[in-house]
Amino acid sequence: MTAFIQQLPALIGVVIGALGSYLAAMRGDQARFRREQAARWEERRLAVYTDYARTLKKAVSLTYRVAAHLGNDPHPHPLSPEEAAPLLAEAELGRDPAGEALLLLGSREVVEKARVWVVTLLEMERFVRQRTRDPEAWRELLERQRAGREGYYAAVREDLALPPGHPARWPLPLSGGR
């Protein structure tokens, strides 16, 4: 019995060490799991943000082309309102699910900036559907659309802790810079 009592402190030390090692490993696993989960959600948010921007940009490009047909925009590939109608409808159908995903996974700031951008796009679509011929009003819409897109991208970068990006405002020959 005395031998057992003499070895008891060492045995207690082994048990405490094993317990401490187990707890440290558990905490490390939990922290790694949280980091991996956060990274997965961040990847999903980036995919949703990108998909939403792509759907809006598709519709924006169509409005540029119709506006060029109407004499409002210098886009090099004009498109008549009749030819654009099914394409705009398709773009609108794609925008709804992308918008729902954005509402589900996007931060409040990103969703608000997306709303600003899409409201301007809706005005651009109405402008070309009504066959408006007013280059100055179209230029104002373009500026608001560009600012909306820039605000959206800035909010996305901030939400995902990305470095500042390019504002995408460079003059292009024949197109006035988009």
C-alpha cells in the first residue's frame, strides 16, 4: 500500500496531464472547426455576391444596347427593343433567385447597396421599355448605375475583408466607359 501511496502523486500528474491534453485538443478542434465553417460561409457569400452582380450586369448590358438603338448610348452593338424583350425577361427571371440568395446570405450593408443598384437598373429598364430618347437623362442613369455598382462592390469587399478594388471607371473608345 505504501508503494501505491508513494506513486499516487505521479499517477495524479499523469491523469491531470492526460485531461489537460484532451481539453487542449478539444479546444483546438473546436477553433479549427469554427475557422473552417467561417471560411465555407465566406466562400458561399462570395459566390452569392458574384452571382448577383453577374445577373445585374447582364441586364445592364442589355439596357445599354437598347439605349444605343434608341440613340441614347454609343454602345457598338445596338439591340432593338423587340429583340431585347425576351432577353430582358430572362435576365429578370435570373435576378429573382440571385436576389433571394443575397437576402439569405448577404450582410445588411451589402443588401442595402444591392437594392440601390437594382433600383437604378429597374429605372434603366423602364427607360428603354418606354423607348425614351433623351441622351442626357440616360447619362444620368448611367452615372447612378455606376455609382450603385461601385457601392455594391465596396460593401462586398468590406464584408469579406478584401482589399479595396478598382472602381471600373475607365473611358473606352466608342462606349463612353461602363
